[in-house]
Amino acid sequence: MFCCTHHSLVTSIYIHLLFGLFHGLLFLVFVFGIWVFSLRSGGGGSSTSPEKDEQRKDWWDEFSKRITGPLSQSKSTKKFGSVFKISRKTFNYVCSLSLGLNDQVAVALRRLGSGESLVIIGETFGINQSSVSQITWRFIESMEKRRLLHLKWPSTEAEMTEVKSKFEKMRGLPNCCGAIDTTHIAMSLPTVVAQMIMILQAIVDPDMRFRDIVTGWPGSVNESSALRSSGFFNLCEKGNRLSGKKIQLCKGSELREYIIGDVGFPLLPWLVTPYPGKHLSESKSEFNKRHFATRMVAQRALARLKEMWGILQGTIWRDTNRFPRIILVCCLLHNIVIDMEDEVQDEMPLTHHHDPGYKQQICDYVDKKASMLRDKLTLSIRKFTTLNTETNLFRLMPMSVIEEFKLNC
């Protein structure tokens, strides 16, 4: 009885071993078959050549040819959503998430910096153009949330004092808080032959950092109108900006905070423009030279902005409402480069030619109090530079200004 049972047990063990071995062989054959199929279909990692990938114009067209079984019914209609239950747009977004953060930032920076088309950027990074667009806009939205960290008016007295000190060291203009200028930025529309132009108004500090910007106006708007439509103008007129510490020019004569701009802007109590005309007195000519040399910082900042970010140089856009957001983010990146003391900025040549093809605008508006203040500022600058040229110094100045200056200084 024991022998029969033992013999049956041994036989059963052999049968199980043979059965297991047979299943193992079947599994190996199955794995080998999958490996061979992947090699033939080009799915074997490095066996896929870049040339073949470039020849595939559309992933869905290629993939739909390989659909079998129940899903093949969707192949004829080419309805992407019926297969994956999401749209192509959502699919591309999910695919873009597989890119690392560094890769996505690289894609966005390349798009903004080069101004190249979505197709070219996509080919460069091996992704489709929809992903390039979505990655770029996610980057833009992220940067917009950080606007107040990188583009803001000086918020403390110490910060503003540093700005004033640097401006005065440039060419001797005391209590100056910024230089304002505008530039024209071109945008090409796919259905329009002529380019669309937008204006960017910027106020810059001595380090070429943007402190206040406004954009979105059409190119036909002049500098004066753009300024008067800005939030900065309203803040200054209400006394909420450029209302800090005044300095003494001479006894009984104070100089408030101000910014400087070219003759395209109105002469206001808080905005000092140069003297118009060619045949000026020596003192006025000297003031204009200092004024011009100081406000060069704004022109250089705008020139560098356009040079660094190629997307601001006539790139094709379909949505005009989004373009001001592109300009804003480029200004933010401009400031970040300065804040980080990036060596890239040192490699770029300094130029003030940011608006070729546009003539200098002239605004005739002159505030009387602002004119008197400009004259006092001019006399003050000349007094401390050359004390022995009183005759030329006072020539063509209003008598009221001359008498007050002689009396108190």
C-alpha cells in the first residue's frame, strides 16, 4: 500500500515538473516573439533612426494605421477622441508633461529668444508644434504671476535714494528717478500683408532695469497720448508717485522728484524734457547734453530688449490680444538678467538704436511751473560747473528766474 502510494506521488511530481517546464518554454517563446516584433516595428529604443522620425508628418496618421481589433472602427473616421477619450490638445498637453522642467523652460526661452516658428522649435526639441505652444504659454502664465517680484517701482526710500544717486553720478541731474521712452514693436498676422505695430512705454532706472511699462496701444498713438492714458500718469497727477523727498537747489528753491523724457513728451512738473530748438544759450545747450546722455539709459534698455528677445521682431501671431503678454514677459526676463548679473548682457553691444524708421515726435505742451523749474535746474547745474560764465549763463533766461537765482544762490 505504501509502495503504490509512493510510486503515485513520484509520478505526480514528475508530471508537475514537466508541465511547469512546458509553460516556461511557452513564456520564453512569447517574450522572444515580442522582442522580434518590436525590432521589426522600430520600437527597439536606439534602433529607431532620427530620419524615420522626421518623415512622420503626424503621429496620429501613423498610429491609426496600426490599430486593430475593436478600435479599428475609429480608424476610418480618424476621430482621435473616440479612441483615447480626450482631444488632441489634451493629449499633447499630457505628452508635454513627460518633459522635465528644465526642458520645458528651454523650449519656452528658445521660442521667445529666437522668434522661430513653432514648427522649427518643435523639430529642434523633437516635439510637435502644439506642445511648443502650450509649453510656452504655461511658462508665460507662470512668469506673469511673478511680475511684482521683478518689475516694480522702488518701494523704499533707501531704494529710491540709490536710484537718484546713480542718475546724478551719470551727468549731474539731481533727484532724478527715471528715464521714460517708447518703442514700436512689430507683429505679423498670417492674413494681413502689413505688419501690426504696438507701442511699449517704459520707465528705466540707471541699471537699464524696467521700473514701469505699459503696452498694447497701436503704433499710431503718439508718446504724449500714450503717457496720458497710462496708470503712471494718473498716479503722478494724484500725487501718489514721484512725491518723495525734495532737495534744495538754492535758498528757497526746492526740486521735487521727476523723470526725464525726450521732446515727444509734455513738459510737466514731474517730467522734465529738453529745451526745444537749435540756437540755444550755452547753459541750455549744456543742460540738453546732460539730459540726452542721462536718458540714453532708456534707449539702450529698449534696444537690448529687442536684441535679446527675437519674438519682438515681427514674429507671426494669430492672437493680437495675447501679444502684450509676450512683451511683458520679455521685459520681466530682461530684468531678471540684470538682477542675476548675467554675463550674457556683458557680451551684447550697447546701442540706442531701438526704433529705426521712426521720426522724433514733438509735443508742444509746456506747463509753466515746470518750465520755471527746468530753468532753475539748468542754472543750478551750470553754477556748480562753471562759475565764471555768468553772462552766457543768464542769456535768454526769464528775468524772474535770474533774479531769484542771484538773490538766493
